[in-house]
Amino acid sequence: MDDGGKQAVPKRADARRNEKTLLDAAAAVFVTAGVEAPLRTIAAKAGVGTATIYRHFPTRADLIVAVYRHQVENLVEAGPVLSAGSASPYEALGRWIDLFVDFVVTKQGLATALQSEDPCFDPLHSYFLERLVPVCTDLVEAATRAGEIEPDQDASDLMLGVGGLCAGAGKSERYDVRRMVRVLVAGLRRVD
């Protein structure tokens, strides 16, 4: 129930699709142009008018929070899908880490806003940890049980390591964040 005591009306399928398209477009624009990019750029990428953005997200902060949460939820949903559809738990972990890299690079585009004084951004880091650490933990534990990676790996440490490697993205043309992350993930492999 909402604050008015009325039941929330579920969004129509086309409204959910529009919102997803907007969030995906905003995330892509934030990576290349930052969170202060003109809304018309996001609208053009999404193939909608700016009024549609305002209808879904009345403020820029609402849009930023929604992009962040949308990307986190995409990663949460990807964990079980990759586990079920990959040839091995190690492959599922590697594929999930690739998606995590995409998220972290986008998050760097959001960094200025996320580090601002605006209190609407305060709960996002806890949300990130609460939602993503369990998914990564499940993937790491599955690969460990399968004997594919060394035992006693910590998902939080792995995610922190990936984040550290992603921090160098865009600072040098020679730095290939994906290659560095592949090296990190390969270092988890069990050596017999």
C-alpha cells in the first residue's frame, strides 16, 4: 500500500519497457558523458521525448538512483541465469564478472553524483552490497564445490579487486581493464 492507503497500480507492460529502455539509455550516456548529460541526449538514445523521462523520473536524482538500482537488479538476475546456462560454474563466474565490470565502469560515470551531499544516494552502497555480494558468493561457492577454483575465496574481496582494476579504465589507452580482470579471474583457478 502507498502512503494514501490505496493499492499501487502495476505499470503496464509498455510503461515497463519504456522505463527499461530509458534506464539502459541513461546508463550508456552516463558512461560517456557523465550524469550531467542533457536529458535530450538520453531521450534521443532511448527513442522517446524528454517528457517521457520526466514522467518516469521527476528529478535527475530520481533517474540516477533508478539507473543504479536497475543495473544492480540486472546483475542479481544474471547470476542464476548464468549458473544454469554455462558449461561450468567457473565459466558462469567469469561471465558474471564481465557483467560486473560493465556495471562498475557505468558506476564510475555516476561517481560524482553518488559522492555528493544529496541524501537520496546514501543507501545505494548498502543496497549494492546486500544485493550483489550474495550472488557473487553463490557463484564462487559453486566453482569451489566443482573444484574449479581454489578454496576459501571471498566474493567481497573478488568484487573489490575487480573494482580496483576498473578504477584504471579510461586513464590510459594501453590499459585494458577486461584483460586485467581476466587475469584476476584466471588466478582463482585451482592448480593441481
